[in-house]
Amino acid sequence: MRAVAANVMAKADHRHPDVYSLIPLLSHGQVAVYSVWLICHELEVADGESLLRSPSGRFLEAAKDGFSLIGAAACAAAEDETALREAIAAEQPLALCVTYIRDNPDEFVDL
């Protein structure tokens, strides 16, 4: 999963890195896994308000879609920071991302 995130970040322009601008160029799986990874890690170090104001906040909608795609329904349905943190603890979406990657390798191969 870290390899997927690193691959996505490596595609960004190093002079003006904006991974969000890459979304149209990525597969649905890449967007889902990267967004879930990013939001889960951001919530480890920031509160919900800080996340909303940060550049990573733009990935919240993509992360909700990602949570649904990988089978983390409670995470996808969470309406606030507390509910999302509780759902992440219960569903372990980062582990679900690993399973999703293994089950859908074609979505993570750059051609």
C-alpha cells in the first residue's frame, strides 16, 4: 500500500507537487487506495478541522468512495471526525486496502 502511495506521489511535479491534480490520470483503485491511505494517516496527526483546512482535505470525498470500494462501509458512512476515527479503528481500512490491491493488481500497474 505504501508503494501505491509512493507511486502516486512520484507522478506529481516536484516543483509544484499537487497530487490532487493527478486524479484524472489514475485508476479508480489508485485514487481509492491513495485517498484512504492519506486520510487515515492525516487523522493520526491532525484533528478534523485541521484536515479540512489542509490540502489533504480535498481527498475526503475520494476517500469516502475508497472506503466503500474496499469494503469499509462504516468509514464511508461516517459523518464526523469522531465517527470516522472509530470506524477506522474497527474496520482497519489500511489492511482492507492491501487485500484490495492483491485482488485487483491490474489497477495498480503503470503501463
